[in-house]
Amino acid sequence: MTEQLALFPRTADLPEGLQYAAGFISPAVERELIGHIAALPLQPFQFGAYEGKRRVASFGFRYDYTLRRLQEAKPIPEWLGPLIEQVEAFGGPSTQVAQVLCTEYEVGVGIGWHRDKPQFDRVFGLSLGSPCKFRFRRRRGESWQRYTLDAEPRSLYLMSGESRRIWEHSIPGVEALRYSITFRTMADQTS
Ligand SMILES: O=C(O)CCC(=O)C(=O)O
């Protein structure tokens, strides 16, 4: 496993706290996961009164944009168990995934600039089916500092630190059907 993990070159623009592991899962596991996600009752992403084009299913918790808070969602399905163990091992001691989001991006569909909700802490993302340009930006005076991660299918990224809290991220419309599984740990609500 370790030899499959390709860490990207250190560049001046690399957002602090961003990690990337190519080949995090095998093609066989990827096929299985895509089968499970495609069989879910995926729903268009709800953003208050608006609907996004990507289709999603949340487990553990979901963020309600009308109520502006987390709501309990269906329990995390058993087929995600081994993968969550692998993600938690990648995250290191005390990593506990509490929320999972499965997303389907049809051709031309992406996700706009955002930071994940502050109720969550670290964010792991597994890419399935096709690559995407995972873009980062942060304000630098009058302009933006930018970084693009080429997220390959079967790779895992981890956003922590500044890449999670300061930088925004987005994905332009994908060129082929892409699925992702996002794993989030909870922020310490007492601090
Ligand atoms: O599909 C992905 O890898 C990113 C998903 C994302 O940024 C989100 O759901 O907030």
C-alpha cells in the first residue's frame, strides 16, 4: 500500500494541510463502490430553495441549508465500513469519520467555490470513475492565489489546516461521469 501513495511535489503554492494519495483503492474496489453509489437513491443537492445538478446521498449527518444546521441522516451503510477503516488509518490516530457524502457528477456538472461547513473538521475525498481538476483559491490582496490538484480516479485527498479553513475549493464541470465519496470528521464543538 505505502508504495502506492504518491505525495505531490512541494511547490510554493501547495495549500498547507493538503495531502494526496494516488491509487488509494484498486480498480476492482472502485467498480464495487461505483455500483453501490449508483444503486443509492441519489437526490439533487438541495441548497435552500435551489437545487444543484450534482446528485448526493448523505450518511451520519447532513447539512440543512434552510435550517442552517446539521441534521441526523441515515446511518453509514455497512459496505462503507472497510473503506472508512482505511481512510481513518490514513488520517492517523483519533481520526473518526462521522459523516459520509456520496456524490454523482454527470458530464458538465461540477461544484462551485466553497469551504465546507465549520461543524466539520477534516475532509477526505475519494475520486471514482474519472479525473477532475480540484481547484483551490484564497485571497491575496486584490487577487487570488490559486492551486489545482489533478485528482485521479481511485485517489484520496485530505483537506486539513489552511487548505480546509482558509482556501476555498471547487470543481469545474467534469468531462466524464465522476463519483466521489467525501468523509468528514467532526469539529470539536466545545472549543
Ligand atoms: O467531489 C468532491 O471531491 C468534492 C465534494 C465537495 O467539495 C463537497 O461536497 O463539498
